[in-house]
Amino acid sequence: ALSRDLPMMMTAHVVFEKVDPHRPATLSPTVLGLSRSMGFKGIMVSDDLEMGALSGYDPATLGVGIINAGAHMGLVCSKLNLFEEIREAMIREISMSSSFAENITAALGLVESWRAGLPDPTRDFPVENYSRLRDNHLVYLEGITEVTNGHI
């Protein structure tokens, strides 16, 4: 069941043959629109755009495609060159398409709204808590090391 109160959900690169046989969910306005029609109002983030399921797509179209499909953020987990190619294509598209520019503006607004509600690390997590967390983590790791005879 889809919770209307979820702040975020991740798209998948699977093809739902009976819904949109031509595109993976990440690039399908039809598939992503289903969650909206069920009341989801949060942020949709793509799974990693480097994944093999999207290897047949021109990388320059991926960022534009996920935004036009209804996603708000896309993940590029390790390939800086892919990130740059996607970013440049999105910048070009903003200058050529007012509807894409509107979609980007709406996506950024939703993401900024969500970010504004996150804790402020400088206020909500004082430095003295970091050392206590680190110490607890080290004790935990020592315990694991002892239990596994150093094989972790």
C-alpha cells in the first residue's frame, strides 16, 4: 500500500508491460502518474541512472526524461562524466522548453521545501554528540571484531 504521508519514494527502472510497454517506470509519465493519482505528494527520486537497465538510452536524455516523467531528483552515484552530461542537457532543455523549465522549477520547489524541514546539523547535532557516537561505534566494532575473531 502506498502511504500518502511518505516524504520520498524511489522509482524503479522496470518496465510494466501492461501500463507502459515502451519505457521503464523511471521514464514513464504514465507509471509515475499512478502514484500521484493514488495521493502520493512527496518527492520521487530515480534509482541510479548508471544502471544497466538504462544503458540503451542516450545519457543526455535521462535527466530531462525523469523530470518530464514526474520525478524530482535523479541519482548518478559514481560517474561524474555522466552527471555532467545529464546536467548540461537539462540546462539546454530549460532554455528551449518553457514546460520543462516549469517542471524543473516545481521539482526544485518541492525538494527545497523538504530540505527546509530537515534538522540543522550545526544546531540539532552538537559536536559533543559526534564524539559520543564515534566512541559508541568503536565499542560496537570492537565487539564485532571480538565475536568474529578479527574476521570482519
